[in-house]
Amino acid sequence: MTDRDEEQSAAPLRLLPWTSPEGKPCYLDTDDPQSLLSRLADDVEEAQLTSARDVLLGSEAVLADVVAGERAVRFALTRTTEPLRETLRIAHSRGDRIQS
């Protein structure tokens, strides 16, 4: 095991809440949860979770509206999939950090 391998086992890579321009996952290699990029990732995650809550409330309102048409329901469902994907990414990232 190299020094780098020992460091990685001590501080696992953090899955960041954004992807590369090619759509590939981005990871942060640091053991400092207060680093600039760690704090930025925390802020982005918080914004994504807030957006998810807002979209959920809107989707629930559409579903509660008995006269909402197919177009409104499809729009609400489409909008709901975006923050759901982000929320799952956040859960995966946080789960990886908890297990370490």
C-alpha cells in the first residue's frame, strides 16, 4: 500500500453534487470538511434540497387538483424527476461518507 492508498482509506473521495461537462461524476479528495470546495458542495446540496422541497409542494398541488389535465400532470412529473435525481445523488454521497 502506498502513502496515497493509505490517505484514501482515511479520507474517501466525496461524490460532488454536480457532474463534469461530459456528464461524468465529479469527486473531491480532501479530509477537510471545511475546505472551500467542501463548503461549496454543501451549499449546492442545500440549494438542491430546497428546490426539491419546492418542486414536491408544486407537484402535490397539481395532483390534488382534480381538474388538472394530462399536460399539467406530465409537467409536474417531469419537474419532479430532476430534484429526485439530485436528492438521490446527495443521499449516495452522504451515505458513502457515513460508512467511512
